[in-house]
Amino acid sequence: MADKYTQLVNQGLGKNVAKRLGLPQPALLRRYNPGQPLISGPVVIQGDSAAADKLGAELLSWDLDIRRHAVPGEKLGAIILVLDEVERPEDLGRTVLGAAASLRDLAPSGRVLTVSRPAAEAGSPAVAAARQGIDGLLRSLAKELRAGATGNGILLADGVDIMSPSALGAVRFFLSGRSAFVDGQFLKISDAGGTLPQDAGTPLAGKIAVVTGAARGIGAQIARTLHRDGATLVVVDLPAAGDHLAAVANEVKGTALQLDITRADAGQRIIDHAVQRHGRLDIVIHNAGITRDKLLANMDPARWDSVININIAAQLRINETLLASEHFSQSPRIVTVASTSGIAGNRGQTNYAASKGGVMGMVRATAPLLAEAGGTINAVAPGFIETEMTARIPLALRETARRLNSLKQGGQPADVAETIAFLASDSAGGISGEVLRVCGQNLVGA
Ligand code: NAD
């Protein structure tokens, strides 16, 4: 689904007219393209902790152009603020103000990245204040960036080193075009688990992955992205969507499983299908979901129940079967699709928000259960994504909804898919129980 306005204001006449009338001018975002450089332009690393030095040395080995001091006027690919050792709010100024002037030199679709530690794990009020301050400052800074540039933060749990696989995996994800529509967010690295891929171009090589709701929209794109990253696919959707599902299966050289995920035996059918063909299952992406919007005052049981059943109850049942299966036990990965509606709430979506809030609660509580097998479970929470689901929103409301974020545009299904592919990879093995929003930093709500 194209956002024609964004295309229009990025070329010739449209660009001039939008500028003269003061209309929003959303940027064309830099998106991941295999084979292209991770990021173009120098990366400035600010901060004086040991982690800053170690990260600088590591990024040099990725063939990036690393600077500890910016040269004014030189276009920068990224600015990384390493703040993992701050002990008081007064400590923030030196590093943050040291980078301030460089912000003007950030290239279009450039990146600002903070590296810090969770406030909740701080041992004193001053440390907690300094750490929580980074949260406020990064979210504000992300709203000041322009031309498709984004700001995000990595939180290293206490005891986790910047050189741990998932910390480096997250740095790569945030610098790359894979994170184009992730803005103003923090991602916590809980432990030193995970392994970096041998080939950064095919991080899912050898993995067997199931995607539900894959006949169209975001699910079809997730299947394409996991296939591009090296996974072998089983795509699942309703029998009524069989033709579209078969087309996606052909495209990704995978197999199709026609299945209503609300069936009591859905989890077993998924495992049986994967085991018969591939001997095991490594990755499950719970993407299938529906909306049945009504104000709560007008809500009927059919609308309420179908949304709860498909969006969350089915996932709980399937996960129970997966967790009990010996065929889903080698560093398994579950990634599920929540929604910013489940965080900020949305008028007319009490049923949907209850189901998506439920997804996030489930993820946090399931993480320790999967940890025993070296597994992880995480959620992505998309904001406004250009799909058939959002194309049905009335025009005026749709136009408002897609512009009300820091990037002034809706995301593409690929943006959700890229984030899911990262969380499903071995390099995200130290990330579990997290919810990562892919919303361009929604300006309304949470
Ligand atoms: P979509 O309606 O285009 O696709 C959903 C797919 O799920 C369809 O192919 C449908 O047949 C399938 N499905 C529905 N019920 C099923 C069932 N019982 N068993 C098996 N398959 C079933 O939706 P989309 O926009 O691609 O959304 C995908 C996911 O992303 C959903 O979970 C949705 O809630 C979530 N999401 C979407 C947006 C957005 O802006 N589009 C925003 C936030 C979250």
C-alpha cells in the first residue's frame, strides 16, 4: 500500500508546493537493502566509559568510519551516546551537550542511539534519576530529529556488557534501515545470551519458521522477510484465504497450512506439519489478528468474543502446546504482533486493545518459561501501518492517524517484518519478555 502523499511531496512540483504552503513533508525513509552498507557516513561515539571504547573498536571492525569527535559540517551517519556509567543527573550534560552541535550534521535517515542501563535496576535514587532522565531526553530528542532520522535507546541490564551478542545485534538493527519506522523506543538486553550470525545477510539461515495470518498484509511480508534472511517457511491462514496463501507459499518457497488458529488442536497441527517436513520447529510468529471495532456501549458478544479468541486466546493455547513439545526446544523463538492500541488505547477498540494488552502481558509472563530451553518471546507493537486493514479506515481519520507520529507517515508492512526478523534471530537471544513499538513514535497516547 503506497502513501501517495509522501511520494508526491518528495518530488519536483509537489515538493515546492508543500514547502510553500507549510504542509507536512514526510521523508522517504532509508530501508534495508541486502548488500548495501549498514549506514553511510561517519559514526560519532560520545561518552567516556570503557563501553564507549569497546563499542568504537567493535564498530571499526564492521568497517564503519568511527569518530570520537565530530568535525563540524561533515555529514554524519549516526551519533551514539554511551551513558552506561552515569551516577547523577549532573553527569548527563557532558556527553549529551558534547553531541548537541553535531545533531545539525546528521544525514537524512541518520541515527541517534543511546546506550544506558535500566532505571529500575539502579541501586540509589541519584543513579535511578540519571538513568530515567535518559528516557525523557531520548524521547524528546527523537521528536526534534528531521528528514527520516530516528532516535532509540539500548538498555543493558546490570551485568550485561556492550559486547554481548544481543547488545551488538541491537546496535546493528538500530543503525540499519531495518529499524526505519522504530523511533523514540528503548530495547532492553536482559542477559548475555544469543550468538552473532556467521553471515549478517542471512541471520536466519537453517531456521524453520511458522507465520500465522500470512495470506496477505503484514503476515505475507513477514514471510518474505524471513525467507530473504534465510529461513524455511510454513505459512498459515484460514482455508478461505487458501489461494492467496498458496501464492505466498510459492513466492517464499515454503509450504502452506490452511488452519483456523482458534481450533483446539491448532498448536498440534502446526507442530505436526513442521515436524513431518523439517523434523523440528524453531520460530513461531503469531501475526493473525482481526479488528471488530464498536464503541463499548454498542458492543455485542460476537464482536468481543471473536477478537479475544483470535488475537490472544488462540495464541495462549498454541504456546502451551509449543512449550510442551520436544520439537520446539532448541533455542526456540516466539514473536507476536501486539498494537499501540493495547498501550495507548483507541476509541472504538476496547475489544482489540484488551486482546493486544493481553498479548503484551502474555509475553512478559511466558519469557521465564521459555528461558529454560534457551528460548525467547517478544512482541512488536505496530502503530499505523499501510495495509488493507488500515485502508478501510475512513479517509479523514486515516489521513490524521498516519501523520500523527514523529516521521509524519504510516509504516510499511516491511518495517514490522524487519523488527520481527531481528527478534527471531540468534543475535536477539538475550532479549526476552520485551515489547518493541514500530510506530514512528506516535505523538498521541503512550
Ligand atoms: P490483515 O487483515 O491484512 O491480515 C490478517 C490475516 O490474518 C488475514 O490473512 C486473515 O485471513 C488471517 N486470519 C484472521 N483470522 C484468522 C484465524 N482465525 N486463523 C488463521 N488466520 C487468520 O491484517 P494486517 O493489517 O496485516 O495485521 C496483521 C497483524 O498486525 C494483526 O495481528 C493486527 O492486529 C496487527 N496490527 C496491524 C496494524 C495495522 O496498522 N495494519 C497495526 C497494529 C497491529
